Amino acid sequence: MDIETQQQKRRDNNISSLNLAIDALNLAGGIVDIIPAKAVFGPVSVLLVMIRVGFPLIYYVDRLRAEIRPGFED
């Protein structure tokens, strides 16, 4: 199996897990009646969304770094 394919599958699994966790937190935030608990669900959900959005950015930045060949100029 190609290394890029393995990395893509791992990335897709991570994003899928984050989506599931975000959905679970949003559902729990709607169900729970305890005020301090509700105050926690919102920020944690936002944090997970920020992590999810950051994954593709990290992937492309790392890929660009790998393709840069120092010492050679066009």
C-alpha cells in the first residue's frame, strides 16, 4: 500500500473521529440541564473544530516543506 494512501486514510479517520466527538458534545450540551456543564461543552466543541480545521493546513505546510530543495535555484 502506498504511503500517501495510508496517510490519507489515517487523516480521514482522525477527521471522522473529531466530527463524531463534536456532534456528541453538541448533543450532550443540548440535553444536560446543569449550567456549569453546559458552559464547558461549548468551548470544548469550538476547540475540537479548530483542531479539525487545522489538520489539512498542517498537511499542506509539511508537504510544501518536503518539496523544497535548499541550495537549488531556478
